[in-house]
Amino acid sequence: MVDLLLDLMPLHDETNCRLDDYFAGNPEPPDDDPEFGQICDPLWGLELRIKLAAELAILMSAFAAEERLNMFAVYNVARTIAEPLEKLSPPEKLQVLSAFVDGRDMSGDNLQGTLKKLVAWRNAYAHGHCYDRPVKSLRRNHLVHPADYPGVPSLVGDVARMVGCYVALCDHLASISLNPYTGGGSSETEEIRILLGEIGRYDFEGDNTVYNVIRR
């Protein structure tokens, strides 16, 4: 995703320049003008690849977060406690494990809240719901349209928050671990942290449809 964002800036600028020239000669172009599509197709294709990369990163972060919680339980609490925890959701596991191992109340904590959002995103995605819409019923989920569809600006923000949640969870569990095996950091987590830092260098002005991208 970092490489795709790096490609986005020059292509976005080039497309905007070509569109300025296009609209200068076509103030009111027809909806199905093939020239407009030819100008925008490369950018649209890259935006789609960024969307797919973002969704994959968030989905795998959700899986990895639960795996990390399960591993922490196995190495830090007795089997009679760890096994029943398997039935709980990741936010519930975090709540119980933190309270049992460290005496820490995670209710209302930012990590707990973000983890709930990550799990809700995964559940909506995994069960065939549109993850950006209400999920009270299948009919409502597919027929009630959101005010704003996901685009590159919102997806980059989602990755920063959701994947960042996984990194924060790893840090939290390492800080309260009783077992040295789960008490240290990992090269994988550090690599993700670096990549998130690169993603965080991008700022977006505008909305998901019309935006400008800036790299700090």
C-alpha cells in the first residue's frame, strides 16, 4: 500500500492537469464520453488497488489481533482460564486478560474502543455485509446507501486506525505480559509500525470523490 500511495501522487496530479485541459474544451461533456474515461481510467485503477490493499490490511489485522490475544492467554494464564476465553470476542478477551493479569480496567479505553470497531468491520466483511453501512439487517445493509462511499482518503484513515489498533494491542499485551515469550516486541510489529509511519505522511484535502493529496 505504501508503494501504491507513492504512485498515487504523480498520477493524481497528471490526471488533474489532463482534466483541466479536457474541461477547457468540453465545458459540458456527455456522461458517456470515452475521452473522459480514457483520462481517468489509470487513476481509477490505482484507486481500486489501494482500496483492495486497505481492505486486506484491515482484515488481516483483525485476524492477527485475535491470534495475538489467544497466544497471550495460553502463555500468561492457566489453561482452565484460557480455554473458556476462546468463546469471547476479542474486546472481551482484552478486557478479561488485562484485568486478570494486570488488574487494569480497559472499559472506556481507546484501545478497547478501536478494537471493537476493528472486530465489527471484520464481522461485517466476513458475513457478506457492506462494512461501511448499517448491519442491523441484511436488507437494510444493502439497500440503505451511506452518505459518502469509501474512497482513498477515508480508506487510508481506516488503515491508520485499524492497523494501528493491532500494533497498539501488541504493545499493550507485551507491557503486561508475565511470560518473557510474549513480553518482547517482534520484528513484524516494528515493520508494520514503520509502514504506518509512511502512510501517516499523506494528507488529503477534500472528500472521497474530489481530493488533493499531500505528502509531508
